[in-house]
Amino acid sequence: MIRLFRSVTPFSLLAGLLYLAAMSLHLFLHPVVPDLRPLQEPYSDWFPVAQWSGHDLYMIVLLVLLMTAAFMVSVTAAGASFTHGLSPLPAIVYLTLCFLVPDAFIHPVSVITVTGFLRLYQLIFNSYNKQQADSLLLNAGIWCGILSLLEPAYILIVVPVVIGFSTIRTLTFRESLVILSGTLVMHFLAVTAMLLFGKSDWYLAAWKNWHIPGQDGWPHWLILIQLALALMFLLAATAYLTQHLNNQLIRFRRNTRVLLVFLLGALLLALILPAGVTAVWWWIAAPAALMISWWWTQMKNQDAAAILHLTLLGLVFVFQYINFA
């Protein structure tokens, strides 16, 4: 089963499409009313996607965005040496994790947010052995600004980004300021645009509504169970990876440490934003797919890897039955 998705072949692509069709069928058979705002109140004015289209079109757009993000996951995995060349397995794992925790990906903005994180990982990985990386650093800062405009709590991502770059290469204080300047430029441009259109209250409202611990309580217990099961796979993959990390190439070891830094940052964010736990999953969904796919391909017992893969897929269908029975 795992061998099928090790490389890009017509049969593996067809199998991947069948996987996606099977997991997404319930979205059309059992229409749900999506949350019109990702986390903050102003976004219902910014992105009323469900109001612009019918349910079927809305779900098609969402699936196209999910497939685009899944493709970027596979490209990122190949560039970071988590796979030998382009492989559909990270994309399959990513899609399965998305459908395991569907509440985290019910709005297109959440999927776009994941692509922003993927771009950040790519920029950090590409800075390896680069003496002059100002363009990469500035672009990383710009993406930090974009993400923090979509969700104010993501302003904290500047910290793991700086640590991530310093893990890949030596980072000077001036280069750290380049990252920060990119973030500030995006906020300056956003505020300027809102002032021109008389919508400055949107920006202020987003920051005023920033979640604080205990403000809205924890999500539904079923969502927490879904997240816990997904995290169990991630923790198992992390344990296996760290155990075999010393046997890998230097670049791969550094890339892995970058992902671990982001996972730690996500844990801290979850403690700050208990009501926004699903938003934290946007942060770690792609790294989880990279690490789990590497874990399964490196396991000596490939039959056990196939069983784990089918178990994860089976959990998706179990929760779909619970939600829509």
C-alpha cells in the first residue's frame, strides 16, 4: 500500500483521486453549514464565501484548495529530502489528516493559511548554505505579516521563523530585522488600504477580539478526540524520526529540527489560544504530513506501515459516520 504512493505514476495518481473522492463524498451527501468566519469576527465581512456561492460550488472550491495545498506538501517534502523525489504519499497523508479534523478546514481561508505556512517552510529550507539570503528573509517576513493579518495570534510565528533560519544557517541581528521589517511592511500596507477605504475598524476589531485563555472555552469534545488521535500519529512519527536522525544527512537533520521548532511553537500557541485549537492544526498539518510519510516509508516492516495507513483512513470514515449518522 505504501509502495503504491512512493513515486508519481498514473496508477498512484488515480488511487489518490479515489482516496479524495471517498473521503469527500460525505460533504455532498450531508451538507453542513460552514462557519462563515475562521476565528475572528471581521472575517465574515472579508470572506463570506459561503454566501457568494451554493453549497456544492463552495465544497468544490474547498476541495480544489485542499488539493493545491496537498501538492505543495509533496513539493516541500521532495525539496526538504523527506522523500526521494516527488511522491504523492505526503499529499495523501495531508488530505487524510485534513478529513480527520474537518472542523479545522471548513473555510477556504484555513486552507490558504496552510499554504502560507508551507511557503514559510520552503523559504527556510532553501536558505541552507546561502551566504546572502536577504530576499528569502524578507519574503518570510512578508508571509508572517500575511498570516498574522488572517489570524492576529500568528504574529507569534515570527519567533519560530527566526529560530528556524538560525537552525539552518547563521543568522545575524541585521538579518533578523529584515524578517521583522517584512512583517511590519505588510501590516503598514494593510492599515493604509483600510484607511483609504474607511475600514480601519476591521483591523482594530481583529486585534481586540484576539482570543485569551479561557475566553470561549475549549472546542467540542469530539473535535478534541480527533485532534488527539491525529497528534498520536504525529508523536509516533516524531519519536521514530528523532531516534534515527543521527543517521541522516546534515541538511535533513537541520530541516527536521526546523519542523520540531514549529511544532513546539504550535504547542505554546495552543496553551495561549484554547478556543482556537483548530487554528493550531493549520500550523502543524503540513509538518505532520511530512514526518508521518517519512516514518512510514522508512519502516522496515512495510506491512505494519500499511496497517497504520489504513487505520488512519478508517478513523476518517468512523468520525464521518459519527458526525452524519
